[in-house]
Amino acid sequence: MKILYLDHATELGGAEHSLLAFLRTLDRQQFSPTLACPPGRLADRARALDVRVIDLSLERVKGRNPLRSISRLRRGRAILRGMLTSERFDVVHANTLRSALYASGVARKSGARFLWHVRDYYMAGWARSALLRRCDLAVVPSQFIASSLGRSAKVRIVPNGIDLAEVPRDEARAAFREGLGIHPGASVVGCVGRLLPWKGQRFFIDVVARLAARLPDTRFLIVGGELFPTPGRDYPAELRDHARSQGVAERILFTGHRDDPLAALGAMNVVVNCSGHEPFGRVLIEAMACRRPVVAFRSGAVPEIVEDGSTGLLVQFPDTTGMAEAVYDLVRDHTRAEAYGEAGRHRVEAHFTLSASTRGIEAAYRELGASLPTEREP
């Protein structure tokens, strides 16, 4: 089966990291992948995996001018239509919401099946309805996202997975600490992820403000950058201003974007996730794979991944006072923290491996392939 993957990104966010991992483990005897995306790091990484890449730039659809947005959508769909006319594909796999909006108007008209990989929770109601109506299957990473789509027979739940072989050794974790001037014996608490308002880094700063005096020797990290800036807003500057207003600017180290997030997670004693309405939370399984306990809000898909009192501690959203207490308990109780870390590793091995995730999506392709006509014009 010939699969055309669509992604609008140039940089590597969570959706792109998941796609690249999947492409690396895809059964090439049964599936032939082609990726259409803009020039950039995603395209380069895909080519390094021996994946054929076609240059395709998909402009931002949402904007203040509706007519301009419609014009962009039509222009992009025309380009994609030409691509699907010149070459036959069995399945069009849209890896992001933006690429799905473009594919929804042309994929099925070309004779291909349309798979929408739903990685977002926040989306306009009209987009959700239109895409669900036009896709053949919607693959989601969690029951939380499945529930947001209603009781559709098109939905298939395939959790994201991690390749446990990628978890760095202790040397990489030590090098991460050393590079930031952190003493090997110091306690480190941090959050990892793109700097986005819904990721909740402001909540993490509030947690630090409640812990700074109680944990004077603990280092606090915010790891991540703003890969896709929001027009008219400087969120990283807002976070730094908030840290100053809370009196903890000197206690929080902003590392910016890092290409070694697993080393960062492994270098921490406690990993904090402050997202609300988390659609999955790849960083959660990465932290657990690194044997690190997680403290997070009981929101979105988080309870499907982190077992409260077993692999970490969950508190109600947005109770930063309760979150601070949970972090304090784990920093002070090393035995308990290590036990949670080991339990988290076992949970990932049982439920969130890359192999299981890849096989799940391949099963969706086979399901779509069964509905293809036996004879198709080239």
C-alpha cells in the first residue's frame, strides 16, 4: 500500500517526533511511505530514514481575514489535488490538524482513503464535525480525545509509544546536568515541552514560588522553546515576566529548546506536567521510560497514562498548592520517588511501546485497504 503522509511543520513538535518514530518502524514490505511537508528539519529527518519527501507548504488557515483564509485553503488544496492526480496513493494520512483541513477536500475524491490522525483537543467545532464526516478513519491517542469526537464508528484508539532503546544512559543525564552547572547530587524538578499557553508553564512557575523557600537547594528547570510562535504574542517573555513577579526568576532556569529531551527528563528527580486538557502527553511516557516519577494535573488524558499513587501523583486542575505539596513529598522521599519511577517504566513497557503503536496504525491501514476497490486506474 502506498501511504502519503501530510504535515505542515518545518520543526519537530510532538506530532512530528511521533511520526518519525513511526516511519522508522513501519513495515516497508507492506507499506510504502511518502511524506509531503515543507523544507526543514522534519523533511531532513525523514529523508535520513530513507523516506521519499515531496516539498509541500501548507499555509496557516486561521486568520483575521476569512476571505484570505479561504483563498489559502483553496490554493493549497489545488496543489494537493494535482499531487494526488499525478500519482496514485492508497491512503492519505494527515498527521496534523492543518494538514487534515487541506486533505479533507481532496483525498477521497482522488480515490484514496483519508486517515485523520487527531492529536489536538482545541479545535473549532465546525472543523471537528467536517473532518470527522469526511475522513474514513480517525486515529486518536487517547480515550479523552475519542470522547471529544463523540460516538463515531470511525474512531480508533492507538496510544503513542516510545522506543525504550532511545532512553539515554546515565552518562547522558550526567552530561546534561554538567552542561547546566548543576551539582550531581542536587535535586532537580522540571517540566519539558514546547512553550505554549495550554502547556501550563505559568502554573509551574506558581508551583516553584510555593516551593522555593522550602527547597532551597533544589534546581527548577523549564525545558523547551517556542517552535511555532503565535503572531502578536511573546509567550516566553510572558513567562519570564511572571517568574519575576513571583520572585523566583533567579530560581528557574529556562533552557530553551533542546534536542535531547530524554536526557533532560532523565536528569530530573521529579517531572512536572502542568497541561490542562492534555490530549496525550508524550512527555509523560518519556519521563516514565526514564524511570522518573511524574506529578501532573488530573486532566485530559493524563489519568490514562499516569497511575496516581503508583507511577506518580495527580492533583485536581488547576490546584498549584496541591501540586507543590506533591512535588515536595517526592523530592523529600527518595525511596518513594524511585519506586514510582520503576513502576512507571514497567507501565510503559506494558502499554506504551513504539512497536505496539506502530502495529496499531498498520492495522488501521489494513482496515482501510480492505475497502479499496480491487481495480483502480493508475
